[in-house]
Amino acid sequence: MIEDISQAIEGLVGQLDNTFQGVFNTSLDVIEVCNTKWARAGKMIQFGNDEFLIQTIQYDQFFTTGDAQTGMFTIAPPYFVPGTPISANREWTIADNNLMDKTPLVWLLHDIRYRKFGRESVFEWEADLRLFFLDETNTAQFYTRDHIQNVVVPMSKLAEEFIKVVNADRSYLTLDQWEVLNFTRFGTEREGGSFSNILDANLSGVELRIQLTKYKENCKC
């Protein structure tokens, strides 16, 4: 059952749209966009066959790359990994030596409490899930507000995009509430406990807690 739930979450993560439309403003010398999604300064963005470094960003307003372009932009899709802290760390660590190629990260913690339903129910299962949306951060140079602005905000937006995907998929009951926890320095400080050394990298982001309910096949109510 845990594997079924993991595959379901991986499928939802795979539905995330990592593109958005941008329009170059010649007066302000910026690329204007309504939804920057999880784009952030210091990350690469693709336009056609070319890649550019995002120099500055004002979330959901504009960004700059030092180049004038209007059209469809593509940012890195999130890397999904499920598992316990030990298994997730092992899989994620050996997946790629380049941190940029495996971030942002969506981690489904395998501490899953779930319920199954009988034959008369339209539901297949319901699960209480903890999902972490994480990206690299600079623990040496970033102050708390830097972590929030550069990592927590875009990872919060990634979590929001995930919620949109769930609510657009008729295989699942629409989410009308969820809980979000912010991390300024993931793995080093946390009120009421610590997640120290879970993943071998300096990361920040958010934790999303949801109760996800899946309809049985051929029952998209």
C-alpha cells in the first residue's frame, strides 16, 4: 500500500507544469510574468534551446536574465524521492553528483498513516502525508530573511502548485485545507525537535501536511 501511495504522489509531482509565459518590458528592462512558480535567483531558466541565469526576481511580477526575451520559459522540474530519512538520503545522494540536477526536491516521508475503504465506498484509500519541498541554500552567507526570500518563498509556491495539481486531478478528493511549516535552515533548527543530517546537503523550504483521498478507479465523483 505504501508503494501505491508513493507512486500516486510521484505521478502528481510529474504533472507539475514547469513553464510560464514571460513578456520583455523594454522600459524597465525586465521580463514580466504573472506566476513565477518556483523560479528563484541564481537558478537557470531555459528559453528555447538557450539557458540563462536568473539574476534577480520579484515573485509573480518579473525577473531578469541580462537578455531580452518574450515567450515560454522553462524552469527545472522538481526531483521526487520517497522513503524514510535513511533510504531517501541514500537514494538522493547517489542519484547525481550535481546538486543543481536534483533540486528542487520533493520528498515524501515514509511515515504514512493510511486508511482503506470497503467495497461500498467510492474511495480507495485516504492517507495522512508529509511532503517536503526543498532547495539548496547558503547556510554560511544567508541570514534568516535571505533563506525565506530566496528559498522558502519559491518552495512555498512549489507546494501551492502541487495543491493545484491535486485539485485538478479528478482521481482525488479536492483538498480544502492543508498545513504548511516553514524551514529557515532545514536540518539544523526546528521548534520542538530537529531533522539534523536527514539529507546530505544544505537545504531550506517548507513541509506540506495533507490528507489525500483517492477515488476508486472509474469513480471520479
